[in-house]
Amino acid sequence: MSLLTDVVVGFIAFQHLSFLVMEMFLWDKPLGLRVFGHSREAAAMTKVLAANQGLYNGFLAAGLFWGIALGTDGTGVKIFFLSCVVVAGLYGAATASRKILIIQAVPGAIGLLFVIFS
């Protein structure tokens, strides 16, 4: 597995850790309100749902870090978790915001291609 591939996968993992932080801890804070474009009222009503979503993003990050830690034996793990990232990004883009396509699905697809072709 090339170093560049692990850097790309690591970037995607850190990206999902940041999603965890934003959704679990900053959802109803000024930064979270600005990033997600919610009102305080909407954020208060959806805070528990966002925290659940953040937890899932944390699982994606953990899986990607696990794949990196396994080295060449982690190829299958990386493919699985990057595929999950892409599917989640496509679903989010179709149902919530088209920005998710660029922020989540495209990086996931690029990472998947790096892993497959390395």
C-alpha cells in the first residue's frame, strides 16, 4: 500500500472525525449553526439526531484508521469503509444537501480508487 494512498485514506478518516465533532458537540453552537445553516430552534430540535449521525461518522473514521493500521492486510477493510463513505455521501446528497456529494462522496470515491489501484 503506498504512502500516498494511506495519506488520502487518513485525510478522509480525519474528515469524518471532524464530522463527529461538529455533529455531536458543536451542532447547536455558533460554529455548528454557521456550518450547517440551521437556526437555534432547528438545531435544538435535531440535536439528538445529529449526535447519532456524528457517532456513525466516528465509526467510519475508526474503520479507516483500522485499515491503515493493518497495512497491506487492511485493503479489504479500507475498501469496505470507503464504500460506506461513498454510499452515505450519495444518500446524503440525494436527501439532505447536494454539498454532501462534494464534501463526502467525492473524497470517498477518490480514496476508494487510490486503494483499488495501489
